[in-house]
Amino acid sequence: MTTLGQQLQTLQALGRQEVDERSPEARKRAEQRAVERFFEDAKEHIRRCIEEGHLPSAYILGSCNRFTTTELAAIALQTFQWGREQREVPANSPYRKLWDQFAKWAAGEQLEVYFHDDHDGVGVRSWQCLCVRPDSRKLGPAPELAEGTVVLPKDALKQFGSAQAYLEHLQSTAARKA
């Protein structure tokens, strides 16, 4: 049985091999995998946040660290050429099909996904944020909730047994973080 250190060493060697491959075909395969991975990771992030009862934070595309999957995806998608109001992968992108699949998944979940431009505020770095909101075209306006109304995540009652137990869990989690 191999140790975790041996497995990590192998993974790092494979990563170096992928980066060292200079052929255009190898680069294209690496970019394709990075864009696929970005959208799959974004799906998981959105799903997990919502199911755990949290508002999903923006999912960052690009990080100014050239060795990350999201940065390679940003390079492949050529986000540096996107305008400030770019909301989706351009129609002429070779990765548009991946965006369309991602957007179709989101629509099936009654979510609207879009990109927005963000920056560090001093003109050094900028990036794209993948954001999500309820699709009001399908869901209609948000319901008016009476003061004190608690909306529970999908499996909260099964996991905690009651709304009160769930609220106590949230309060203790918040207290530990403070």
C-alpha cells in the first residue's frame, strides 16, 4: 500500500508532466479539462451551499495564480477580453457548449447563473465571479415572509428533528465562529 506522500508525489509529477507538454493539442486538452472542472466545481459549490442553508458566495474564475485550475480556465475562456457587462461565455467560444450545459443544469434547478466583473480596487488584479440567484422568471417574485419566519434547508428536519434544534445548531455555529 502506498502512503499519501507517495500518492501526492505521483500527482505532482503528473501535474508537471501536463504543464511541460508544449504541444498545442496537450495545451488544448488541459484547457478543456480546466473549463470542465471549473463548471463541475461551481455546480458542487452552489448545490452544497444551498442544501446546507447558506447563500452561495460568488465562485471565482481566475486568481492571478497561473497554476490553479480556475486560472487555466480563465485563460482558456479568455476572460481578459470580456467586457465589464459580460454575463456568459461568448457565443464564439470553443467552450460555449460547456457553458450551455451548465446554464441548462442551473435552469433545471430554477437558478439563474451569470458572471460579473470584480477587481482588487487598486488596478492590479481583476477576475470574473460566477454568481447565482433564483430564476424569478420561473419562480415569480419572492414570497413575503412574516417576521420571525424561518425557512429550513432541504434536509434540516430530517437531520435535526425540529426547527428549534436547527436554529440552536445555527446559533452555536455562529458563536463558535465569533
